[in-house]
Amino acid sequence: MISLSLSSPASSLTLKSNHPSRQRITSNHPRKTLNFETLKDSLINQANVGHIKEAISTLDFMSKNSFTPDLTVYSVLLKSCIRTRNFDLGQVVHSRLVESKLECDSIALNSLISLYAKCGEWERAEEIFESMEGDKRDLVSWSAMISCYVRSGLNLQAIMTFFEMVEFGECPNEFCFSAVIQACSNKEYAWVGVVILGFVLKSGYFEADVCVGCALIDLFAKGFCDLELAKKVFDEMPEKNSVSWTLMITRCSQLGLPGDAIELFRDMVLAGFTPDRFTFSSVLSACSELGWLFLGQQLHCWVIKSGLCFDVCVGCSLVDMYAKCAVNSSMDDSRKVFDRMPEHNVMSWTAIITGYVQNGGFEKEAIELYCRMMIESRVRPNHFTFASVLKACGNLFNADLGEQIYNHVVKLGLASVNLVGNSLISIQIDGSRVGLDAFTFASLLSGAASVGAVGVVT
């Protein structure tokens, strides 16, 4: 159970006392008589402006002074916690609600499902959903539970809950459709998404809601790897926004059509939409794949003017773009962008390390950056990071360092990942580059083969 020490309630309230010597609560606002409605209004105002701790303090004050808070108070608090992503405080409110012995209505229960869904605690959300009896379980409840399963990666449960909802007699809304289509946006359940598509078209939500259109774009792009059908959905959408444009640009960039991504970006700008950090990141990635340094530089200027140059996501794309489009294999521009970034994550470190390795002749710099990443930033490497660092070790024929990094790979449980496995095999291909014994290498080959990680080594 979460415990919380909170301050006294809002200072705008004045408690009347018959004892002149007792210290009074003072305020610049006009004094108000202390009663339930005054306290309730104060609490709601505090919650609405995001002052959650003060609102909970007022809640506790009400309870201690025999002003029993009603369900409206708890619902407002829960929604405010969800909106401001104060999930820990949301659980504190839930504990207070349980202590109050009030019988929850649909609004409070739906808020609790959303709270635990966004906390990643799908079991708690499911427990609350299953406890809802009679008419308490409404369309919002079903939609929240489907979204909860999708957030937790439980796609089959989300799909089954959707069809259970339909059998229960509820007619899906745009939120239900968007969530369940997202659950189908993979190769395993894409065929179910086609069934739901017919339902969407029949209900008219494709024409009415942009979010449903975006979900359908991902169904075809991610579920079927069919950008042609995804583009057809995008073209047929009666209304588009920056999110739908960015989604289509991103999928084209990711699935091997960088030229189409750049063309869509141009159309987006001509249509009067403003690119955001995700748009810039995707179109810069498209420039990287095409080697279009000049356009990348223009976009970099635009990023600076838009105030997005210090964004980590955009910064990673710029580092990658300058590395892949480097003139005479120079990493100077890429390194400048990296050094100017105010903060780094695993993506930015991996982008600069990979850039040094791919441009050749910079293996020592790559390994030095890897050491900085581990020692100074304490950022945990991922399989892409290790793949690049191990390739650098192979190019340097540094057996000792390669063995140390291999040990780190094993410790983090990444030795069986395809990219890492291929890099390890590349180092060991002549049986002498890294000082591992024959048994270790044989085990590596066996493990890599079992996961399909043995490929063409270059």
C-alpha cells in the first residue's frame, strides 16, 4: 500500500473558531464558511489545475472533519491523476476510495480500469472489470479494457474481449475499433483485422474518425507489410491531420520506400500541416537511406527554426543522417550534432557508435564512445549497440576487448539475438580473432543456428 504525507488543505478556506488565541488559516481570498460544498469545490479546482497532492490533502481533511466525500470527488481526483500521469497518487486515491466504503458507480470503476491500464497493471484492471455487475459495465468499460490489453501486448485477449462486447449487445465506438485494430496490426492476427474492417465500413466510423483510419493504415502496413493498401486507406480518408500524415511518412520510411516518404512530406507541408518531432525524425531517416545530404541539411535548418534541435528523437535521426551521408567518410558533422545534444539515451549512443563503425577507420572512437556510454552515462546497451561494437572489435582484431564485450553480452542475455549472433560469428569466423575456446564457439554456433541467426557474414 502506498503511503503519502501531504500538507494541509487549500489556504482559501477559513476555519471559524471560538478561541481567539488559536491560530487561524489566512488567505488573500475572501473568507468562506467551512462546509461540504466549499471543500468539494476547492478540491475539484485543485484537481482540475493538476494540484493533486493538495487535492488529496483536502480529501483527507474532509474525511477527518466528518464531511464524507462523495463519488464525484473521487472520480474527479482519479481522472486528474490519469490526465497528469500521477499514477502513484491515483493508487493513493483508490485506497482512500476503498476505505470510504462507498459503492463505486460506472464512472469511478471505468477511471480505475484506465488508471491501472496506464500503470501497466492489467491484472488489477481486469479484476475491476470482472467485478462490474449489472448495468455498471458500459461501452466505456469495454473500450478501456480492450485498450488495456493492447497496451500490455495481450492482443488475443483484446480481440476476444471485443467480440465478447459485441455478443453482449454493445455497439463499438471509434475507441473500441481503434484499439482492436491495433491488436490486429501484426502478422498473427491481421486476418481478424480484415473481418473488423468490414464492421468499421458498415458502421461508418472510417469516414467519421481519423484515429480509426490511422489504425487501418497500421493494419495493412504492419500486419500485411502492404504499403500500397496502407496508402489506399490513407488516400480514402476524408479527413487527415498531422498524426495521419506522419504515420504514413513513417511507415514508408521504415518499410523501404524512402522516396515516397519524402514525397508525402512535401505534400503534407503543401497541405498546410506543421511537421512535429516524429515527422522530422522519419523524413530525416528517409534522407539517410537515400544519401540525400543536401535535403537533410535543409531539414536540419528547419528543425533549428522549429526549436526541435535538442529533442532526442530528432537528434538521433540527425546523427544517423550525417553519418550515412558523410562526405569522404567524415564523422565531424554527426559528432557535432551528438555533442550538442543536452541528453542522451541508448538510441543516440547507438547511432553515433554505429556511424563510426560503418564509415570505417573509426573503430577506436566507437569503442571509446561505448566505454563512455557505460561509465559516464550508465546507459544500458541494446542488441544494436553490441552488434556495432563487436564489429569494431573484429575490425581491430582486439581479442581481449572482444572477450570482455562478449561476456557483457551474455550477462545481459543478448547472445542469441540475430544481430549480435552474426557479429560474434563474424569475429570468430577464422577461429582466432577473439580468445574464446572451441567449446564456446561451437556452443555459439549451435545457439545462433537454433534461432536462425546464422547468415551471410561479410
